[in-house]
Amino acid sequence: MKTIFTNGCFDILHRGHVELLKFCSTHGKVVVGLNSDKSIKSIKGKSRPLNNQADRELLLRSIKYVDDVVIFNEDTPITLIKTIKPDIIVKGGDYSIDDVIGNDICEVIIFNYIDGYSTTKIIQNIGDR
């Protein structure tokens, strides 16, 4: 069975995340690289994450499409990708293959982005209410 890798913050879990993970599961065993609280703060700023890494990990592990979750502290998952050696990396449609970290290590598949579903957009919508 192939190992499929995807990664992200998964700060506010939403339908777009679940659809991505479901898509990944159609290709093999799904390993999710989860940004640690420290790495999210480095990437997205001091106000994030909204949910701590233990809670985000628990939610991801509860999804039937996920086989394993590995937390990483760096800004990118390159060290984790080199360790796991996945057969395929899957990223959301807001990426191009050339921009995906690890595209020189294995095959990359871009999952079509589902319009209207993003953590940033959810946070903005809450703020607008």
C-alpha cells in the first residue's frame, strides 16, 4: 500500500480539510504532517493557532481517512518528508506542483481546492459578525 502525505495547520477543521483527507485515502495510507503550535505562530503570527496542537491532533486522528499524524516544529515539513519517504504528497489546489515542498522527492498530486472553505475565511467571517 502506498503512503500518502499531506500537511497543514488544520487549525479550524472544516469540510475542505475532510474532503482533502478523503481524497488522500483513495490513494493509500494517509500520514498527516501537523504544524506544531510553535511553527504556526512562526508562519501565521502570534494570534494563531486558535486550537492547540493536542486538540488538532485528536481531531485529525478521529477522522476515518487518517492513518497517522506526526507533529513537526519547523516551518516546512521537508525533514518529516525525508523521514517518512511517502510515495505521494497531496496538497490543496491553492498550490502548484512546483511550489510543494518535497516535489523533488516523490510524486505530487494537487487536490482541487473547494471554494469557500478556508480557516482564514472562517476567522474573517466570525470577525465580521
